[in-house]
Amino acid sequence: MESTGIPLQRILAVAVGVVLLLCHLQEGYGAVAAAGTSQSGLSISIRGISSSVPFSTSHARAASAASSSLLTTSLTVSAVSSSASYSASTVFPSIHIHSTATSRSASATVSSGPSGPTQSLDPGTASDIATVLDRRLSIIIEAVGSAANLSTWLSTLGADGKWPESEIDYTTGCTARRANWPAEDHWTRISIMAAAWHGGLADASNYKNDSSLLDAISRAMDYWFVNDFTNPSCLDQGGLSTCPCGTPGFWNTNWFSNIIGIPELVGESCNLLGAANMTPTQLSNCSNILDRAFGTFGRSVNGLGFLTGANTLDVAKIGIDSGLLTNNATLVTAGYLRIHREVVVQNATRADGIREDGSFGQHGGIIYNGNYGKDYTNDVLALEIAAAGTQFSAQNANTSSQAAFETLLGGDLWMVYRNVITGVQHWDFSVLPRFITFPVSDNQATASLKINISQIQELGNLWGSETIQSVYNSLAVNSWTANSGDIIGNRMFYDNDYMVQRGRGYVSTLRMYSARTSNTECVNSQNPFGFHLSDGTLYTYLQGDEYEDIAAAWDWNLIPGTTLDYNATPLSCNFTEWNGTQAFVGGVSDGSVGAAAMRYTNPYTGSLSFQKAWFFLDDDVSHIMISYAESNSSSANPVVSVLDQKRLNGNVYVNGRALRQGGNFSYVESLWHDGVGYTFDHGLLDGRSDLAVDFGARSGDWAAIGVSTAGNISVDLFSAWINHGSGNRLDVPIAYTAYPATTFKIFQRKRADTQLLSIRNDQSVSAVYDTKHRTAMIVFWDVLGGSITFVPGLLDTPITIQASANSAVIYKLDDGNVTVSDPSQTFTTLNLAIQVGLLGRRPKGWGSERTRTISFTLPGGGMAGSSVTKAL
């Protein structure tokens, strides 16, 4: 740094003050706080001082205070397509900020220079930047893809840098496909070629520093740069009046491709080449694409709103890549600040991002650990591994990001199952929402976890996090069943109405929705028939292939576990996503067992209402109660409760006899197929309520449910459901019990050994008592609570439990522990009174008194709906 006559520490202080000031101004300007670039490139110059001074966040407060005592300093900000002007005197009286509008050509034939000047950095910062870049490149190469087709790509690349239309569909603008824009393959190929040229890509060592490969990369980059859009409105307003159809350039009507999809690939490709190996024009164009994406912070993106959750991390990563490309420490710092601000626990209802319970939300109330949460996790892993030990690390930044990320990974672990046939781990379909419409072959979110778990191990070691290390250890276990990691127990994700029960040899997941959450979504024509995907959906994974690659062929009115009026709700993309109408949805869990409850009214048609409870008991038994249902449907739309719909695998047994064909069955006591058995209470023995079973070949077209081009499929499916009737003559209440992970013989024996007492099942209370394990589970549906009485055993005293409000309760008689929750998330306290009779054996630890009262203070905020345990 040249001498200015001002002490160095004061120069540093004013630089930090300027950076912090930009943080305050970002919302109005649409630029990124503390960044060296803006929507199409911010250049920051401080007169009399070097262009930018890096800072450590630990000195920010002192530095910003010190800056106010300096003589007036002028800061000039140049940004594309911006005429905003700010006066900062009210915040920092000695600093004046002006905005100068400029324009940048995206043409590869015009050089405007890189957007952010290379900075003169102190040795420590320069070392940190070099460390982050070196690690970043290694991570990019590790994930970039296979070089198997590289020689073919080189042979078919035209002299103009374009691949044949038969290989890449370059359709752009209004007629381009919105989801998974095929034109992005152009940059996917460039990124793999750049990785091969850089070195380190598997099976591509002969291409390292190859001049002919570099020439091909240069031509391919220039082809895109020449055709890049120059109208800034096309970033997120394609097809509207500001960027009408026919506007020149490569753009998509989906903001994602323009702001994340293409810029991510550009940032990776340009960094792999390095600034020294590109022309000034190419470097400028790389920066232009990156900076205009990074500049979307602080403004509403058309079709999305403000960046949140995974989108925040994706765009922050693009800004970091831009800073690494131009050696711009302030831009790298700005990107990491965005990361650390986002990687925190979000407590607002419907918040995007990490929730207190370990679930991940995106799009305002949809649980999405398995797609957006997966991308979010990959961003954190990549960027924090790169930053470890530097000033940019979450640890050195003194943030809560590490604890938040541990919370997310701890939740993820419960949502993973293993396909033991292929040896691949997958996300539960209920945390994939619309991505259920892709087959495995499309290599989308259904294909695998799509997370390099070795990076989880690496970051756990770098951070010294036992929690993260334990997640890796669990995921690394080669389980022989779908229960990846052999996790045993129950977990309620109260922020997103989702419960998981994991037992010996199986994983069961339950997806509900409430007035606080949404059911699913249809975006870009993906998932047009998914309305029922959260109507109490219950998946049971045994080998892990039960539901794989069947969505194109299955009946979307028979989603596993759901209760619905068959075919009464029109299924279409425009009417797929809905908020729930009822508050009383949730569950209680003590970590080993749990109970979930869902009060439901169809938000679209209003034609069906029901109350349904799921009790996940010890010894891998679950008991399901439908206590109430009301419908105005016709006989053509019977109300049904679906037991399952999955791949057919072996014989189907009803009442112990193998079926030759499906049909409707009355007076049914049991059903078994493919490792799951069911027994039915008296509701299926009165001749009114039928069990329907169907199995055989079913076909469908992936294109009918989304954008996959995998074509038609035919698959043998099994489905079974209870027919409750129609109109006002519904056969409810009913109850049934499920026995997962059983052979047919074990099922027969286990059903005889299981001793469950349905205490009560009506519109006010659903309750069951597990005699063998001496556990009572109760759902009090009424807002004022209620009471139940039951006799645990032949020689036991009667027990009465009274609750002061609607609630879910687990009472374990042998240890005296009582666990409660408020699924409605409306009460702050709950009082329980437990009374024993005069005669008979009392529960363990009970004295001479007949009544005990226990008061619970219920959690609020981000933990509302979570469980509380006390001992009597």
C-alpha cells in the first residue's frame, strides 16, 4: 500500500466502515454488502487509499467507530444499470458515496476489462485467498463429472464454439424448457473440459495443460459470451414486457437458470482456467455473468421474491467464486458473510432454511431436506472446507453457523434410507416434494443422496465436531436393510409436520401438513398430480426399492398411507400447492416411540374432513386410528384409507391365504405382503367396510408428470386400501395395526403375541394401550382436552388421565415418565391429572395418593410443538 500520510490502522478502519456501510445500504441498492462487485460489477475505489482493504470481522466494530474520526473520504461506486445515489452522512458523516451508472457489453468481441480489479493484499489475506482457491478448485474437480465423453465433445465442437443441435438443445427465451434448461449442458461440458485441462480429473491426465483443449474451451466460452443476453431485465423477467419473447441472447424465462444455473458453471469453469489463461475480454465476461447474479441480493427476484435458504447459498457461492477469480478479498468476504448470515436456525413459521427440529424448509412451508437442503448442505461443505483455518471460516467469524449446520445434518440422518439391492442411499420421498417426478436414471434428487459423505467427515474433523463426525460414521455403515446407519427410535419434526420411526430392518416416514405448512408444489410442470402427497403419507422402506422409479405408473389417488375421497379432487399443476387449513397437526415423541395426529379438511374442495392418529409403539408395531371422517362425495368418489402402493414383490395374503388376483374383501382379519403385515379391528369384520387389493402390471410416461425424457415404463405394483363408503354413511371409526419388517411366518406369530387395547377412538379422543410394554398413548382432539379411563391389566387398578387442552400424550407406567406436546402449537401450558382407582395394583412408584397432577410449560417460538417429558 502506498503511503497516504494516514496511519495504517486508520486506513483499515475506514475500509471496514465502508464495507459495513454497504451492508446497511444493500437492501435499497440491490448490491451485496462489502462486495467488490454489484449487479454487473461494482468497482470500489477509496481516494487516497488502495482500491480495497481486507478486514477481519473480529475488528469490525472498532474499525467502524474509528472511521468516523477520519477526514472526509470519497467513495465512488460504479455499477451497471443503476442510477441509485446515496448520501451516507447520517450513518458515517465523513464518508460520501456516489453511484455512477455505466454499461458493460456482454459481447466477446469487446473488452471492458474485468469487473473487479485485482487487489493489493496483505500477506495474511493473500495467503488465505490462495488457500481457499486451491481447496475450492479441488472440490470443484471432485464433483465436476466424468471425462468419458471428452474426446467426443472435442471432435464435434464447431469452429464457432458451438456443439451440434443434435447434442445440445440451444433453444432460448420463451420457447426454452424452463426446468433443467438443456442449453446449460454447454457450460457443463466446458466445466469438465476445464477440469481436465487444469489437472486432477480422474482418467483425464493426458489433457492437463493441453493447448488444443484450452483452445476448444476458449472457443466454447466465446460462443456463449457472444450470445449472452445484454438486457438486464432478462435476468428474471424473461417473457415480460421488459424482456419480451424474441429478445436476443441466451436466457430462460426461469430466473434460476440465469441467476444460479449458468453462473455456477461459469464460476467453476473460469476459476479452473484462472485469469492468467483467459483473455481480458473472457475474464470480463466471466465476471459480468457472476456479478449480475451476485447483485440480486437485496431485491425481489421476479418469480421468487428475495433470496432465501438454498438460493442464498448458491448465489453467495457465485460471489465467492467471482472474488477468487479476481483476487478480490472484499468480495470473498461479502460472500462468506452471506453464508454465515444464512446458516443459522430459522424460527419463523414457514421459514426457508434450517429449522430448530433439523428439518429444512424451502418455498415457504414445504419440507425439502432432500433437494434444496441437499444443495444447501453441499454449499456449506464445499465453502467451509475451503475456508477452514482462514479468516473466512465460520469458526473464525464467530458465528452460530456450526451449531446450525450440526442441527441440519442431525435431522438429515433420519430422512435417509438405503436401497440394499443397489447399495445406494436415498432421501425419503416425502422430503423431495416435486422431485419425486424424476427416475433414478435422470441423476436428479431421487438418484442418491448426491452428497459426498467424505466431505462430511472432512468438515467434522476440521471443525472438531463430534456431531458431524457421528453423522458421517452413521452414513458410512453398509446396512443390510433400508435402515441406513441402523438408527433405532422415533423423531418428530414439529416445524414441518413430519415424523420418522426407524426400527430393526425398516424405516417408516409420515408426512402431514397444517395451517403452518404446505403440502407440496408443482413448478415448471413438475408434479402436476401431487396434491395428496402430504395427506398423511406413510412410506415403509424395507429393502429400499419399494417406491423407486414407480411414480410415473402409480395411481396418484392412492398415495401410500393417505385418506382421501378417491378422484374427487381435480389434479392439475395450477392447483397442486395448498396451505393446510387445520392447526392441530403434529406429534409427541420420547425418542423411542411416538404418536402423530392430523386433523384435516381438504383445502381445495372442502369435500372431506377427518381425524387420524398414528401410534408408533415398541417392538416395531404401529397402530393407526381414524376416529372421524365426514364427506359430501358421491358413490363414484368413495372415501378410502390407503395401506400402501409399491412394487409387487411376491405373494399377497388375505386372512392367511395367498391370492391369485386382487379384489374386494369383507370380514378381513389380516393382510400381508412384502414384509409388512396388517391386522384389523372389528371395523373390517362387519361387512360394511371392504378391503380392496390390486396387483399387476401398470404403465405410465415420465413426461406426463414432469420434464423427464425417460419415456414410458411398465412396473408391477401392489396396492391395498380400506373403503369407508361415501356420502354421510362412512364406516368410521376404524383402527388397524401394522407390522413392518416381518416374514409371513413371523407376522403370524407376532400378531398373536401383540397385546394392544384400543381405549377409545371417537371425535374427542384416540387412545391405545400397549399391554406388553405398559405404555399408553393418547390424542386429545378437543381444544378443552378431555379424559380417558383404562385398566392396564387383569389385576391392575383403573387409571384415568385428564388433560386441560388438546394434546398428544405418552405415559409409560413402568418408569412413570409422561411426555406431552401440543400439536396445535397454540398453548403455553398443559395440565394433566392422573388418578388411580381404589382397588387393584397401582403403577410402579405410585404411593398412597389417588391423584397426581403434573404441569407442563410448553415450548414456543421455533420449538413450538416439540415434546416435553416429566416424571410423575
